[in-house]
Amino acid sequence: MAKKKEDMYIPRRIHVSAAYRTFTVFNTILMIVISAVTLYPFLYLVAQSFSSERAIVAGEVGIIPVDFNVTTYVSIFKKGEFFHFYGNTIIYSVVGTFLSLLMSSMLAYPLSKKELRLNKFIGPFVIFTMYFGGGMIPNFVLMTKLGLRDTVASFILPGLIGTYYVILMKSFFQSIPRELEEAGQIDGLTQIGVFFRIVLPLSKAIIATMTLFYMVGYWNNWFNAFLYLDTREKWPVAYHLKQIISGTQTSNDPGATADAAQISANIKSCSMVLTAAPLICIYPFIQKYFVQGMMLGGVKE
């Protein structure tokens, strides 16, 4: 009895050349080396944060803690103000990121339309602001004159719109098929309705990417707090840790411990670990959107 063709099919072995094998091995080794070089500084900081002052000063710490202790972490967490500053940072980051995404997307979407009047002037003007700004002193004077100094607005407004991020979003919006927007207009949607109900839902990749960028910017921002926030209770955690690293907080502060010598040795490592930990935990969940958004955002200008 004759066998069917699919039963008689024998998969052919794919020939892999020696050059391809060499490339694969070399590429794998290279990626391992790059990963190790990238990961080592963070592991080193974590090890330092759990090591003793003696080991740190002696240079004995590598990627494994020496004389393991958690004295510095305990000293930091004993102060309830640390969680207060952390709460401030979460509020500033969430509110600032939301407003930045809203403002940036609402600016980028009109710029992506070639039929926009004065687009040839507005586009270059937006790009101009990426290279030239008013400067620190004019911004400080402006915030003071507007009565926004020592307010949450003074922390958020200076970085509300990132020109580079606007350009990425503009390029992404240009890649969305025009026919989808026209179909929405035929169904009775206004231009704003098309933007919020069609364009933004199709832009999850670039929005996730911009969310990460803006969130990192607000989370690590201490300079705006240094310039504009005079009230200690309004500080973000980054500026609080900056003050600790700079030595402006001494053992005379309320709640300070007798372990000030050891805290001064590895407080910098603890501060960096505590500041970076939330972002490191969030990144794996939006990594795929981050990569996709960066690729799509740079395809078309």
C-alpha cells in the first residue's frame, strides 16, 4: 500500500556553515561579557550596602558582601521621614508622568500632520528648544514671579514636556495609517475623539516607552527640589538621599543612631539601591513595550 506524501516526507537537515557557528559562539560570548560588565556595578553597590565600614574602606568588597550587616538600612528605615519622602516621590512621579504623557502626546499629534498650518515653523521651533533653553536663573526667577516656588508645580512643570520624547511620539503617530483616523471621522468622531479613542489605544508601545523615560526622570530628579522646594516635608526621596550623601544631615538630627561612622561609609550604596529598586522591579513588565516603542518611534520622521 502506497504511503501518503506527508508520511514519506523526511525533513532535510539544515546545513550550518562553520562561519555561522563561529559567529554564534562569538556573539554569545560578547553578549555575556556585556551583560556582566553592565550588571557588575549594581551588584557591587548592593554588596557594599550590606558590608561593614572596615571592609569597604579596605577595598575587600566585590560582588559578595563582607562582614554582612544591615545597620545602615535599619538606620534609614527607622526614620519615618524616609517613607514620607518616598511617598512624595511616588506622588510626584505618577502625577508628573501622567501630565507629561498627556501634554507631550497632545503636542506631538498635531505636529505629525503635514496639513497643519505653520507646521514648518512650529516644528523647528520645538526642536530649537531641545538645544537652547532659558537657563537656570531665568527659570528660577520665572517660578518665583509666578508664585510657584515651594510648590509641587515647581517640581513638575520645568520637565513637563521633553522635546526628544515629543519627536519620538511624532514619528510614531506618523506611522499610524491615515485610513483609521478617516474611518473614525466618518463615524462621527471629532479630531479630539479620534486622538483619544483611536490614536492613543494604538500607541501603547510608545506610551509605555515614554512612561518609563518620564518616570525615571521624575524619580531621580533632585535638582528641581534643590532649586524650588524650601519646605523639607515636600522633598522627594532623591533629594533627601542627596542631602545624606553630601553630609548635610549629621548625627545631631532627630532619630540619628550611634552608628553614624558606619552609615557614612556605605550610605551612598544604600541610597542608590533604595532609589533604583522600584524602577528595576517595574522595568521587566514594560520591557517589551520599551523595545518596540523605541524601534517604531525611530522608523519614520
